[in-house]
Amino acid sequence: MKFDISRVVELIAGDPQADRAVPPTGFTARLTLFTAGAMAFLAVFAMALSFATGRLADRWSSELARTSTLRISAPADQADAQVRAALAVLETTPGVAAARALTPDEQRALLEPWFGPDLPVEDLPIPQLIEIIEDGTGYDPTGLRARLQAEVPAAVLDDHTRWREPLIAAANRLRSLGWVAIVLIGASTGAMITLAAQAALAANAQVIRVMRLVGARDIYIARAFVRRFTLRALAGAAIGTFAGMFAVWLLPSADVAGGFLTGLGFQGVNWLWPLVIPPLAAVVAFFATRAAALRTLREQS
């Protein structure tokens, strides 16, 4: 443990003699800071998308699994009798906690996005909808359909399975794509930092040659590059992360946004997750720079 702490202190403090091989400013420094910041900013949004779609999938799975819809299409003179018969069947069905016929105002609200307000539901041949709420155990859809077919021929049961499962699968795939995007962002960050480190090593080949003449070993020179690029990546990723978190915080709230974007972002302790991005960026930069420096120095020798 003591050795690890000393290595961390050495990485932060650095060696003034070895640091001469690494330009403190210039193109490679700006490229490293910009790459780490931009990638961290994108990683925050990819992480927010993953958490939001995960919550969306869980909400769809829990809410839609507990509700079903019974649709009754019958002539006007038989509609009321069919509704009463369907409600009687549902009241005696194990697993059904409650069932009620939707009012005309509720059916009008369901149709409003497609047909606009003030739709004359009473004057149109619109099927009567009955909302079914399951209890914790749930009911047997096959058995209920058989009873309804025998006692309420005009009733059609929709347990939402046909369109619930594709929606949940799509949300889960989108969540997975968010984490895949984070992995690709990390790989891209490592590639860009590798190129920046190689460019810095090539630009300072003469200084490195002089350091070798006075006895500096390749691992000693590489450590200076690793330190500078790791700290630059850490600083750039920290800036990008906090900028991304602020941008996510500015997104409309769930009460305002509506639709698919409802709840996009972080909630509760999930706000702590983006804080792991800067350390991860530093780790990526450490190994990418170390590999690039040692390889380039071997080629220059």
C-alpha cells in the first residue's frame, strides 16, 4: 500500500528533469484536453440515455403488465347488457383486482391525440372499453378468453402482450447501445491520446536523444509523458463531465417534456455515476500513453 501511494505522489509531482522532454503547451496538449473533454461530455449523455431507457423499460414492464383492456363491439341495443355481463365475468375471475368501464370523457381523452378535442363519442360507433387491473398473482388470459367467448361474444381481450414486449425489448436494446457507446468513446479517447503522445515524442526526438546521452533510460522518459498526458486527460475529462452534467440538468423535467424524452437524465444517486468518467479517462490515458511512449522510444533507439 505504501508503494502504491508513493507511485501516485510521483505521478502527480513529477520529475522536473524528465518533464523537459514533454512540451507543457502546444498542439498535443490542446488535443489531449479537447479530446478528453469532448469524449467525457458525450459519455455523460450516453450514460444518461442508458439510465433513462432502463427506467423506461422498468416502468413499461411494471405498469403495463398490471393492466389489460377489454373491448366490446356490440349493437347499440345490446351494448349495455354486454358490458354488464363482461363486468360480471371479470368480478369472478381470479387474479383480477378491479374492472371498470371507461366513461365517454375518458374515451374521448384517449382519442384526442388523433381526432382532436370535442369528439362526439356518444354519436359514433366506438367500442366500449373496460379497464382491467390485475392483482399480484395475475389472471389466466387463455381461460378468461374462453369464458368471455362463451358469455360475452362481443368482447375482445387485449392483455397488451402483443405490443408491450417489443417496446420493452427496444428500450433494453437502447440501454445496451448506450453502454456500448460509452465503451466506444473510451476506445476513441485512447486512440486519440495515443496519436497525441506519438506526435509529442516525435516532436521532441532531439531532446530525448540528449537525455539518453546523459544516461536517462526509456522508462524514465516514458514516465514523464505518461504523467503529463494522464493529468491532461483527467483535467479535460473533469471539465467535460461537469459540462455534460450541467447540460443534462438543464433538460426539461418529466412534467414539462412529455413523450419519449420524459425523465431523460439522472435521478437520485445516479447523479454520482458520471463522476467515475474522469478517473476512467485518466486510466485510459495512462495505459495508452505508456504503450505509445515505450513503443515509440524503442523505434527511436
